[in-house]
Amino acid sequence: MKFRLRYFATSDFADYQVLMNNEKLARLAGMQVLKTELEQWLAFKGMVGSPNFLAIVNEENRLSGGIFIFQQAEEAVFELGYLLAEEYWNQGIMSRAVHFALKSLRNRQSATGRTVKVQANVLTDNQASQRVLEKNGFIRQPGMFENVSGYDGRVRKEYLYELNLKLA
């Protein structure tokens, strides 16, 4: 599949709802399934036009996934998250999309030559997501961590991956 990254647009809302209501995707990402359209809209509207949220769209310009890059309280630390519609899994799409998202982050930061840390938490049973990070140069940090899953409120084990990214 050919894809491209762009900012989220209000026209993506219906496709976003389909992604956010996928139980399997929510479980693997450890995210809460938002039950009402109002909850979904409130979560979605903050992503529209923001450079921290990149939409993955297919050849028909339909939303197929997303990449989220949040700057932490520490200025030089970012958190990476992503999701992709199940029909596109295991095709190398997310590995390439993360590559381009990191390139975008590298180019849009103003502190040339400085290095920032990009972190991602991945559930220990989500091997495909771990592989995406490893393909993009992330290193799994020692140990496992426990986090409460937004999906079902259970404590789940996660790995922490980190990448030192030199800004352009």
C-alpha cells in the first residue's frame, strides 16, 4: 500500500471513530475505547492541524492510522505512540511511517545540532510494535515496567524503548 503522512483534518473523524472502536487495536495499544460520539469528538478535535499528530492515509486519502509525538515536561524528551488499522498490519507501513515522523520531528525542531530523546512504551506481548521501534533504531531499556492499561484498567507489563535523535 502507498501511504502518506499529513496533519489530521476534521474530515477524518468518521475514519477515526472506526479506528478507535476496534477492540483488538485498543487492547494492543492499551488505550481506552471511547463509547460516545462526544467523547470521541473531544479526543479527536485537539489533533486536527497539530504537528504533534500525524495521520497515516491510504491512496484514497482515508485515515488508516496515526502517529503521536508528545513533548514531555523535560524539554529534550518526546514520547512516541502510533496505531494502524488491522488490515494494514505486517506490511512494513508503520516502520516507514515512524521513520518519516522522526524525520519530521528532526526537521521541525529549532535547536540545530542538539540531541533529544524519543521514548515509546510497548506492551510486552506486542511484538510487532517492538519490531517497528527496533527497525527505527530504538533500544529497549533494561527491565519491564507496570502500567495501568487504559483499555481495561488492568496492570500490564511494558517495555521502554529509547532513541537519541540528533536534530537537523
